[in-house]
Amino acid sequence: MIYFVTPDGCDDALVRAALVGGAGMIQIRDKTATDAEMVAQARRLLPLCRDAGVPLIINDRLSVALESGADGLHMGQGDGDPAQARVALGTGVHLGLSIETAAQLAAMPAGAISLIGAGPVHATSTKPDHAAPLGLDGLAHLVAQSAVPAVAIGGVGLPHIPALKQAGCAGIAVVSAIASAPDPETATRELVTAWRYA
Ligand SMILES: Cc1ncc(COP(=O)(O)OP(=O)(O)O)c(N)n1
Ligand SMILES: Cc1ncsc1CCOP(=O)(O)O
Ligand SMILES: [Mg+2]
């Protein structure tokens, strides 16, 4: 599964391209937008995502996820208590959690979490404050220990797909591999095809 995480200031057309290319999950991640802007973007994108059968996830902001009616929330280690967020979201709503170390995984309230974002696998300029890269072996170790499905994130793209699928990942979460591609729809389609046949 290819999970497209948007860059700051993402145009709706870029999300549309990722959906047409076959992305299986979309996350609105925008460190510069106001809450009102994120709610408005989510409300515009929800019908497109619903038509495609693709969950639309909000990064960081529980209030935006609740107000927009999005399909879920992704939280990092510094984004609050995931068990409390689960109570607020209710059951049946997606809740993702970032996992960067084995200790974080051991402390995770697994029953509250639908999916982990494990990484960063490699260093990436998309997230300047990222934790130490895990490398493929570190990532594989986390994935093997996880009670919930994991997507790999951080500096990953087409060349990494066979190894990441082999490591047991449920998919990869990418910003640049789609957003910085000359043709995001084609780039998404290539990632989807590579994942399917890896
Ligand atoms: C799928 C997925 N995995 C990890 C992250 C990173 O979340 P976080 O650690 O909170 O960092 P920011 O994205 O908020 O900078 C993610 N967004 N999505
Ligand atoms: C949001 C996030 N969390 C860990 S690395 C990262 C950025 C991923 O972006 P890219 O796919 O461009 O490396
Ligand atoms: Mg966060």
C-alpha cells in the first residue's frame, strides 16, 4: 500500500494525482496551515477520497480530525496521549502512531492504534527534526515486533520497495517520492505497481 503524506501547502491537484495513481491512504500533513485551512482542505478532499475508497488522515491535530469528519488521525511521540485520542475518536476510526525506537514500540497502547509509521528509515530533508535513521535492519526489527501493521517512512521510494515488503511492512509512506516527482500520478502508479509485484 502506498500512503501519500502531503507536503506543506499541498495543492488539491497533487492529492487528486496520487488518488488517480492508486495511493491507498492519504494524510494531510501541513506544518504551516491554520486549523481552519486544514479543516477546509479535508472537507474538499473527503469526497474525492471516499469515491476512491481511500482513507483521509489528518496529521497531528485531533481537533481538525474531529471537526472535518476525516477518517483518522496520525500522531507522533510528541503529539499527545494516543489512548486519550482513541477515546475522543471512538472505535472504528483510524489512529496512526509514529514509532522511532524499540522502547516506543514497547510503550505503545497497541489496542488503541491501527497502524504505526516506523522510521525514519533514511535521513530526509522533508522532516528536519527527525529521529536517528533506523536503517533497513532497525526497521525490520521494529516491524517484526509490532502487534499492528507498519508502514515504513523517511527517505523511501521505488528502490527500497522490495526490501521493505520483504521486511513485513504493510506499505510505505512517502512525501517526496510523489510530491517531488515530475509527474506525481505516474510516480504513484509506479510505486503501486512495484509494491504489488515485489
Ligand atoms: C505514516 C506516518 N508516520 C510517521 C509520521 C511522522 O509523525 P511525527 O513523528 O509526529 O512527525 P510529523 O509528521 O508531525 O512532523 C507521519 N506523519 N506519518
Ligand atoms: C513525516 C516524516 N516522518 C518521519 S520521516 C518523515 C518525512 C518523510 O518524507 P520523505 O518521504 O520526503 O522522506
Ligand atoms: Mg506529528
